[in-house]
Amino acid sequence: MSEVLNDWLSWFAASDPSPETLRLRRYQLTRFAERHPDLLAVTADDLTRWLGRPGWSTETRRSQLAALRSLYGWAHASGRIERDPSRLLPRIRPAQHQPRPAPERAIALGMLAADSRVQLMLTLAVRQGLRRGEIAQVHSDDLVEDLTGWTLRVHGKGRKQRLVPLAQDVAEQLLGVEGWAFPSPTGGHLTAGHVGVLMARALPAPWTAHSLRHAFATKAWRKSRDLLALATILGHARPETTRRYVLADVADLRSVVDAAA
């Protein structure tokens, strides 16, 4: 690894990113440095060609753009380069994804195919709305008893924590856990990626861990109609983000059309 990249990683680590974010940025910029060994000689055209590589999704390009802007913004601010080539890069708008909640049949098949450990992972996604990285970090110390039952302290993106009330049967499963719910053989807990792979293996294609979160959001919205509370449970800073997780009920859409008839 180049000295420049090592210095940037030390600087980035000092901002106390999550381990997953640090791992991702290290991977992204290491791959970029393999194609551009002299990082400080890179031009805006080099960066544009990198971001324009075929086969990448919109979200992958956005993530790569964030990594490059961080590296070259730091290099410019620290006096290593005179101009920041990443400032000329275009803004990449987020993709407009349609909600894709896993259907009940897919969830049932996943539960049948899974062992007890993966069943608990699936349950935490579809019954509590947790992300795979949040599921990976579930620990018995994060169970909190309140006046109406049990709550889980969830470790979300950007080291943000939130409290998610637990359904009674889910709480009973977690009360039997000592330490990490999903320990790693090498110590600590399983990675988010490993949890995602285990869940995807159990679910029929093309359903994934994230589709279970969409299923939770859709079901919770249809029953509660409380978007703000749902955003809080999902760990979204804005309810507008939560709305993209909710698949509109065809019956609701039809009632709107009928009202205009």
C-alpha cells in the first residue's frame, strides 16, 4: 500500500468511522491505487473514467465518489496536491428504487430452510426491521427492560444508536442469549457481510436480507400509518427515506382512483 494511502487511512480512522465503513473505504481506494499507483498525479479525467466503469450500480458509483472525494479533499487540504481533481466530478443522483418486500411465502420458505441461528437473523429483519449489520451486533447487554416489555439497543449506521421495542416472542428468544447473539469463531461477532450471505442462502432467490426490512416497513405502515414512528424504528433520519421502503397497497391506490370517478 502506498504511503499516501496509508497516511489517508490514518487520518480517516481518526474520525472514528464504523469498522464496516473503514473496511469499505480501504478496499475501494486500494483497488483504485492498483490502477493508479501515483495517486497524487491523478487527474479529473482519470477519476471520471474510474467512476464510469461498466457494470457498477448507481449506489456503487456514489460510494466510490465519496471515497475519492475524501481522499483528494484531504490531499489538497494537507498540501500534498495543489488542486483537488475530485471537485470537477459530477454529482451522482441516488437511484430511485421501488420497494421490494419479500412475500410471506418466501419468508416461510426461508424459515424452513434455515437453522435456529439463521432463523433468529431472519426474525430480527422481518419482525423488527433491523439491517444485517445491526443484526450482526446484537448483544445480550443491549436488552433493556422498560415499563411495557423489552427493548433492544440497536447499533446502527454511523455509530448511531436507537431503541427498538421488541415483540414479546422475539424478546424471549434474545433473553436466552449470553454475549453476542451471532459470535464469530475468531472472536467478536459475525460481519454484516457474513450475516447477509447466511440469510440470502436461506431465502429463495431473488430475496435478500434487505427485502425482509422492506417487508417489515410495508406491513408496519399498513397497520399503523405512522411514518414518523416507523422512521425512528428503522433508524432513518428522514421519513422521506422510509417512504421508499413501503410498497403502496393496491387497494389504497384503487380507492384514490375510485374517489375521483
